[in-house]
Amino acid sequence: MFKLFRRIAFIEGITTVLLFFVAMPLKYIGGNPVLVPPVGMIHGIAFLTYIVAMLAAFRGRDIKPNEWMRTILASFIPLGTFINDPFLKRKEQELA
């Protein structure tokens, strides 16, 4: 389940980057809001999938509260899921 969660985290990270660094600048700097609704919806779905996958991957495992918090916060920070990936990879190897 950890491997799947890491893939979902990667997708969530990509959608965050697209939303914050492509769609929103096009809207607020370029005056073209056309990408915000579809990218925002895709990101929303990816975010919800990330949270559900995190719960499934972490539940019943030896995951400390600060590790839960770190992984939740990673989804709110642009590039956070990429920064958190080495931690998830280590956890995956520990629990295997």
C-alpha cells in the first residue's frame, strides 16, 4: 500500500505545482482563468485521494503522530510531497 500511496503523493504534488505555478499565475498575472477550473478539480480529486490513501497506508502501522502530521502538511505545501518522499520511501522499506 505504501508504494501506491507514494505514487498518489507524486500525482498530488504534480497537480499542486500545476495549479500554483501554471494555472493561477495565468489567471492572476495573465488574465486568463481558463486552466484554473479543470486543474483545480483534478487537484482536488488528487488531494482527497492522497488523504484516503494516507489513511489506508498508515493505519495499523507504527507511524508516530509527528510523522502523520508531517505527511498531512506535505500535501498543503507546494513541492511538499516531493520533499516528504524520501521519508515515505524509508518508512516503506522499514515496514516491508
